[in-house]
Amino acid sequence: MEQAPQTHPGGLGGEKPATSDIQQLCDMVKADVEMKIGKNDEFVAVTYRSQVVAGTMFFIKVILSDIVLDVSYLYSI
């Protein structure tokens, strides 16, 4: 049986399926991302990783039309 990789304090966590909370974070930045890349379509969070720093840093894989994007979001404490 394989063990899950150990993370250390401040380390980047493993990839997880996106949740409704992660999708809400993506919805908050959707308009900015669409404006920067010039596409306006479905904006769906697929997976994410997180890292606790001075808050929580989320690294989210998002599908927009036919593009896969990596979106970073800092949730400050």
C-alpha cells in the first residue's frame, strides 16, 4: 500500500478535486481572467493545490473554453 506524500509546514499540498468553495474563488476572478485572455465562456475549476503561508495560497487548474489555465489565489488571513 502506497503512503500519501508527507508535506511539511508551509509546503505545497497534493492535488485534489475542486470543490464548490474552490469554484466560488474562481468565480470571483473570472471576469479579470476573461478580460486578460479575451475569452468569455464556461469557467470551471477542475483541481487545486493549497499552501499555507501568510494566509492560504490556492493553485487552481481551470478550464475556460478549450484552454486549461493555472490560476493562483491568495486568501489572506
